[in-house]
Amino acid sequence: MAKINFGGTWEEVVTREEFPMEKARQVLENELIAIIGYGVQGPGQALNLRDNGINVIVGQRPGTRSWDKAVADGWEPGETLFPIEEAARQGTIIQFLLSDAGQIQLWDALKKHLTPGKALYFSHGFGVTFKEQTGIIPPAGIDVILAAPKGSGTTVRRLFLRGEGINSSYAVYQDATGRAKERAIALGIAIGSGYLFPTDFKKEVYSDLAGERGTLMGAIAGIFEAQYEVLRANGHSPSEAFNETVEELTQSLMPLVAENGMDWMYANCSTTAQRGALDWRKKFKEATLPVFKELYASVASGQESQRVIDTCSQPDYREKLDAELTEMRESELWQAGKAVRALRPGRVKEPVV
């Protein structure tokens, strides 16, 4: 493992240099990876594993859109694509990549195929960490491992095809074979990780739930809406409000942050922007810190996980979700965004409504 200094704290991470793809293939050469679920993470991880020469099959419900997508991606029914329980029966490593609600629903059917020596793999620590709520309690005699890409399945695949890699964490919850750690790391490399940092199931899910509700998605969406609303209320046009709220951030400033950090982005902006950002940064921190503390406490108490289970298990969840997303999509903010995106040079224009 490589020791890296992260802001004054030394951590051990696994890089491709010390654990190359050839080593991952050696660790996994006698394994059959069964990907259970072909929704968000399933396609990217399955295709990357296949392209890296790993033995992979996919388990999905026949007749579903995900089954049809798997067929379109080249998985052959009866050869590399099977009903879920058949894939689980065959696999030596079962990658449980259904949604959290889906994992709860399928657990009783899946666990009978978790025979001694197999490995149960997750990309999210939810089911095991909140086992009192989910009922997901792995049996003895199997390895229970995790490799969690820090991004969507679409990003996992996109970066792989570009010859790059996504950052991922890995963890071992149960080591029955003595090989759990090397299985986890080998899979993390084989799904396309650029590097892997160690964690545990609890820390993974706590940080993940807090991050998704916070700066990754929930907080940024709320801040976009608030700033856009203030600009519009003060007479700015939709185009101007969107450009100053979203477009400049995503297309200009965040790439600079990704390239060399926030300070470098500040140094490459006007002095007026620098001064204003530095003066207001602490005000926003003071305003939002109590919200983040409340959020983390809600995650740690199990309130967030219970809300997910209660809501996502409802039979009409998809319909309600579609309604919420439609409301967001049809808001003036994101309709303005659609128009702005269509004006980007070289982009195939979407119809503006």
C-alpha cells in the first residue's frame, strides 16, 4: 500500500501501480462474478469487468427493461445472462448491486445461495450497516466485502472507456476464507478504480448518505434554487440568472477546482471575484454548518435509512419519483438550463419548450 499525505493526515491507499490489473486477474482467475441487478451500478461494473477479462455473468429479472438493456449490452440469455437466483447459484462472488430497497426484497431468496467460501460484495454499506432495519444479516462461512466507486455507474463506465479511473473505497466486513481483502481490492481494480482507500461498512454508508444529501446533490440543488430565485426576483433574466448560478460553476469554475484545487481556482479569477468569495465563504459555512450537523445526526440515528426504506418500498414510489423529477425538470430554472445547454457550441440542440 502507498502512504499518501491527505492534508496533513497520512493514509494508506491502493494504487494500480502496486496492484495492477494483471494481479487482479490472478486473484480472480478461478472466480465467477455474478452481477445481481442491472440498474445504476450494475452495467458499468459488469462491462468493465468483462472488458478486463474477468469471468462475469449477470442476474436480472426476465422481461424487465434492465434485462433488455443487458441483452443490448451483449449479455446472452442462458450463457452470460440468467434469472437472479440462477446467477446467484452459479457465482462464487455475488455482487449485490440492486437498490437498497431491492436488496431487502430479494434477501431471503438470495441468502440460500450464499454457501461457504463464496463472497458477498456490496458497493454500498447500507444493507449490512442498518441490518436491524433491513434484515440483511450475512451468514457465517462467506466473505463480505465492499468496493464503492465515488460516483454513478455511468461515470464508472465513462472514465473506464477514457482510460481513466474513478476513486473508490474498499472494506471487509467478514473474512471467512482469509482472502476477503485481496478479493475486495482485486474487484475494486477490475471495475475500473483509479485508486482505493480503506474504510468500513459503517463509515462508507454514513459518509455516502451525508454527502448525497449534502454538497453532492441536495445542498447544491437547494443553493442553485435559492440564488436563482433571488436573481429573478431582482429583475435578472432567466438566461442571466442561470448562467450566473449554474453554467459558470459547472462549465468554468468546477473544472478548475478539479484540476488543481479551490485556491488555484481563486487565483485564476478576477480580484473582484476573489475578494467577494473570500469574504462570503465563512458566512456560508456558518449558515450551513448547523444543517450539516443535523444531517449527519439524522444519518447516524438511522432516521435517514428508515425514511429510505419506508419511502422506496412503497408500490407507487416510481410514480411519485417521476412526479418530483418532472416538477424539477419543468421549473423555470432547469428549463432555462435546457435552453442554455442547447446554445453550447458543437452540441446537438434539444428542442426548447
